Amino acid sequence: MISVDYTLAPFAKYDQMSDQVIAAIQALRSDGQRLSDTAIYGDASGGGLAAAAVLKMRDRGLGMPAAIVLVSPWLDVTASGDTETTLRTADPNALDERHARQAAAAYAALEHHKDPYASPVYGDYATGFPPTLIQGGLKEVLLSGFVRMYQALDTAGVTVKLDLYEGMIHNFPDRIPDAPEAIAARQKMRAFLHQHLGL
């Protein structure tokens, strides 16, 4: 397992961050790691970044990993999904609107918010994407992004699973790791990775 220590916003923008993730993956390949034996994981803003990096790898002809797991991913920095409003007070971990706008501005300039490398929900997946597991809670302000990403991948014929948990908040497997839902989510993640990595 490798954790990429990429530069955080506002010291880097989304395109620089994804390039750093790709550089780490390419370094592993140079050391003999095969993409067919590699899965990418990201949660929260790192989930959106993971999806963006894999999309950019595909578009650059660099190949793609065997699978990708996204937990509570931030997939749309435009905050245009309906749950950005309807669940704003349901998730105690949600940023208020002002701070959410500041986070989005730190990540990408306003004119780039719909760039698929900043907001992967706007990506074109018709030319392929790895098997994807999206996990999240039904109280998450980001829930619309999970659903829209699932729909985009499913419509494109990508193998994708949307695994949602009743009453769960943002990044619940990390925040409340002993909850039955968190345990179940990790078990499903493990099974998904075993399936697609041939373990």
C-alpha cells in the first residue's frame, strides 16, 4: 500500500495534484508494479482526485489500474447537486456553504469547476474506466455526486457498484470505524478488490 503525499490546496490546484498522483503511479510502474495488479483508493476530496487522476491517465494513453474505490468522494466542485442543499444540515461533517465555496476556489478556479479533472461527474467515460466501487452514506451532502457518477459510469457500460448506507455521514468508515455499517463497507471493499485484483 502506497499513500501519495500530494500538495494540498491552496498550494496546488487540481491539475497539479492529479499530475503528482500520476507521477507516483508511474514511479511504481518503473519499479515493476503492473497496473493490472494495482487499485486506486481515495476518500472525500481524495476520492475526487483519485477519479480525476485515473481519467487523466486514460486520456494520456498511460493505461488504467485494475480497479478504483471511492469513499464519500467529492466529485463535483460546482456544488450543483440537489443534496448540496437538501442534506446541508443532515451531515454534521458538511462544510457550510461559505467554506464549501472557499474549498472549491482553492482547488480550482471558477472557470475550471466543470473540468472533468476537477469534477469527475462531468467526464466522458465512453472510452472506458476501471471497475469502480463508490461507497457513501445517505446523510452526506455529497450524495448527489455519488449517484451522478454512478449513472455516468453505468451509462457508459463501466462495471460500477454504488454502495450506500442508511443514516451514515461523510467518510463514515474512517470517522466511526466500529459502526456496523463501516465494518460492512470495509468487507464489501475487500471483496471488490479481491475480485478485480484476482486475489
